[in-house]
Amino acid sequence: MKVLVVDDEIVIRRGIVKLLEQPGGHISGIEEAKNGEEALNRLKTGRFDLLITDIQMPVMNGLQLIAKAREIYPELAIIVLSGYAEFQYVQQALRHQVSDYLLKPITGDKLQEVISRVLLNDPAKWTSRMDEESIRLMKETVASLVKNVLAERTEESDAAIDRWGAHLNGRGHTLLEMKRIMGHFGLLFRSELMLAHKRPPGSVSIPVSPAASSPEELLQSWKLILREEIRLVAGSRAPRNKRIVDEAIAEISMRYGDASLNLSGLAENGGLSPAYLSKIFREVMKKPITQYISEFRLEKAKEILLREDAPKINHIAEQCGFNDYPYFSKIFKKYYGVAPLEYKEKNNPTM
């Protein structure tokens, strides 16, 4: 994508250029102009994909430039920048079908968000010579990647990228074409992930496609960025995960005597899938939830065993959620090294 930036204030103009130069893989060239007239001359002599222009400028203002630019490039994408919020400027800009209208000061996040929307408005325009099947598959792949990232599934993400890369190779795309396609692929992924994960605009990194010297490097860069995204997703969930685990532990402490207490029931009560609860419990507690439940029950059984003068092992087992006495004795011995009664004798010499 080639961009023309027009603003009479050099500091603002250079600032916008700097924001556009952030790694992203979809900006191929940037030129500047200090007023509408200079910009119009550049438009007449060069081909541009996007015009970013101020409204209030000497010689020729932004609205005049937009009207003349439309005569040269009817399909030119245009973003209007202005320090003026009066509605008449917005109305006039909208008559010329500008892509967006932004008020100064502009942040990099907001600018990248708008550019993403511009590119996503017409996927075919920015994806080289992709056919309809490829565009459909690209959207499906992005949707799959977003799900995998949010579910923190690294292997599945890698596999999706491999399948997508195999498709591009099978279509005979050159490395340059693949870079252009992956530039749009990245913008689509960024937008979908922002919607799904509710991240602030611009928080999702995009691989720097031009740095790759082969299709393999290009795809590998994506695998790395997806792993980083998974790490960020996991990190953003850490406080929530801790709360979920704490709630599960509290329920276990109250219901340990219930033989029906298990992973599925805990997950259902928390509105979670068993697989998700199992995963985050292991991450937070460094052990499986089933192991935690068994160990908690055994600790309670040990306390009762030491407290009672003439304990009945089968009753203690039932009190602690074990409805199979032989099994209780077996795992008690495995955990503490001796059978229940022997443990009481060793730890209570008055018996």
C-alpha cells in the first residue's frame, strides 16, 4: 500500500509518517505534501492507494483536494485528519465518500485501527491475485486462529498456518505475492482478535513480512507471533484464572465428603468446560484437579483418624468422599507410606 500524507504543519506530518512506519507489512511507500496543491501534483504523477489529509491548509484545503483527487482516482481510499470538530466539515468530507474522519491529536493505535478498516472494506483489492476460494479460506483460517489463540492452543495454531501456507504454495504465489497476502491476512487477524478478545486497537502485533527471505520464514514468523499472542492472552487471564481456581478450591473444601464431587460438576457450577477448568487449575496449582481433590480428602481423613480414639476406617473413608474402602486404604498407604491404622499408631503413641 502506497500512502500520501498531506498536512501543512511539518511536525504533525512527520509524526503521522512515523506512525505509519511502524512494523506491519502493509505499507510499501509513504510520500508527503505540505498543502493540497502539492498533493494534487503528486497524485497526478504517481499511483497511491491511500490519501491521509488535513482539512485546514493554505493554497488548497483538504476538502478541495479530496474533490479533485476523486476525479483522478475514484476508488482512492481517503482518511481526513482535522483539529476541527464542526459537523459541517464532517458532512462535506462524507459527501466525497471518505473512509474515515479523525480528530487531532491522532494516536498510532487509532490510525492503525482506521487503516485496518480501510483495507478490510475490500479484501480483493489488497490481496494480489487471490481467487474467491483463497479469500474464503483465508477468512476461515483467521477465524480458526483466533479461536486457537483464545483457547491457548499452540499446536493447532501451527497446524492452521501450515495448511494455509500449503494452500498459497499450491496456488503458485511468488514470495512477494505471499507477503502482500499475509499483510492483509495480518490485518484481518488483528481485527478479528480485537473483536473477540476486546483488546484496545493496536495491541496485536503483526509479523514484519518484508523481512522474510522465503515462504518458510514468512510462515515461521507467523507461528512465533501467534505463540506470543497466546502468551499475552494467558497473561491477561491470569487474575481471572486465579479467581476461578480459588472458587473451585472453596467448593472442594465444602463438598469433599460428597463422593459425587468431580471435575465435571465443579466445571458446570462455574459455568466452564471441564477441559478449560482442568487446564487453568493445573496452570495455577501445578497439579491436576483430580489429584488435588484426592489429596484434600486424604488430609481430612488423616485429621479425623488422629482425632478419634477408636476410629472406624470405613466410616472415615465415607466421611471424606471415598465410597470404596479398599481403594481408600490403598491410596492412603501410597500417599503416607503406611495403612490408616498403622499411621494412627505411629503418630499417636498412647494407643
